Amino acid sequence: MSDYRIGQGFDVHPFAEKRRLILGGVEIPFNLGLAGNSDADVLAHAVGDALLGGAALGDLGQFYPDDDTKWKDADSLMILADISRRITEAGFKIINIDSTLILEAPRISPYRHRMIDNLALSLNISPDRVSLKATTTEKLGFTGRGEGIAAMAIALLAR
């Protein structure tokens, strides 16, 4: 019998002016980007935390601290590729990822398949093992007021 592990990830970034909006490695045309040390890809960060948590390796901040200039404007898909390497070295295989973006705007449906492909490529898994959904909070809370974007992810790993 395999050793199965589930990891959960959550991330949030506020909107910021004069920043690109990167979600799942896709630059989305929008009047605001997300604030952060790296490219602030909230989706990639949630997926990365889910993977690290499932393997009991810690969290994103331990490996890629937001106060380290080494990660300034870093491509979060490269961070995900590094996490995938760490997961493999720890003896795990990624079975699947289920993720959700929480935002009022912009609409992500035109970019969804590219985001899935990017995440899968970075993790060295098939796109059919990556699920991505989006939802709103019906104008409630900071995402509902258009102040930022949140993301959740769950990863299933096997050893």
C-alpha cells in the first residue's frame, strides 16, 4: 500500500499599482497587479504551499522568504519547479492538484487552460492532474471589495 499525503495551501496578495498581474504563470491584462516580493503569483504560491505541506517539508516562506532580495520579482513557476524537485527528492509523486482562485475581477476563464498547462509543466505532471476553478465572494470581504486575490489549493501526494 502506498503512503498517501494531502497538503493544503492558501495565499493572498493585495492589488498594487504599477505591477503586472500574474496568475498561474499567465500575465493577465488588468489595471492592477499583485503586491509581493516575487511576481506575487497567488495561485502558484498556494499550490507550492500545498505540496510542501503534503510532504511535511514546511512552507513557502521557509525556502523563499519574502524579505530575501534573491527572490525579488522571481518567476513563481520557477519556484514551483524547485518545489517539485524537493518533493521528488523526498520520495513523493504528485497525484493531483485541486485549486481555486477567489476574486471578483478580472475574469480568468479565457486564461484557465494556459494556467493549468503552466502549473503542470512546472510540476512535471500531466495537465489532467491539475484542476483550477475560480469563484467570487459575492462582493463580501477584501476580495469582494476588489482589494486583492486569494487562492486555495489541495495536493495529493504518494510515496
